[in-house]
Amino acid sequence: MEYAARRNQRGAFEGFYKLIMRRNSVYVTFIIAGAFFGERAVDYGVHKLWESKNVGKRYEDISVLGQRPVEE
């Protein structure tokens, strides 16, 4: 039973190896693309978190400065 579980787990790693890591050019492209899209996702998430925590405190939220009309 333990052998079958290890065999299935090893199969996933073998599939990953065959798909991504077998050729150096594919592996380097995978790393660079992953870094690029990962950076974009983190940047977007942090930006949205910062905006949600600072509503009403940003320069754009100050109605006296003429950025947004006063909602009454």
C-alpha cells in the first residue's frame, strides 16, 4: 500500500520533469515567466489591499482638492 502511494507521488514529479525540466530552454522560460506573472499577482494584491485599508485617507479622496465631487 505504501509503495503505491509513493509510486503515484513519484509519477507527478516525473510528469513535471518531463514537461518542464527536461530541456534547459523550457525550464528557464518557465522560471522567468513564473517570476514575471508572480510579481504581477503580488503587486496587484498588495495594491488592492492597500487601497481597501486606506479609503478616505488618499489624496484622491479629499473632495476639497477637487478630485472627487462631494456626495451629499
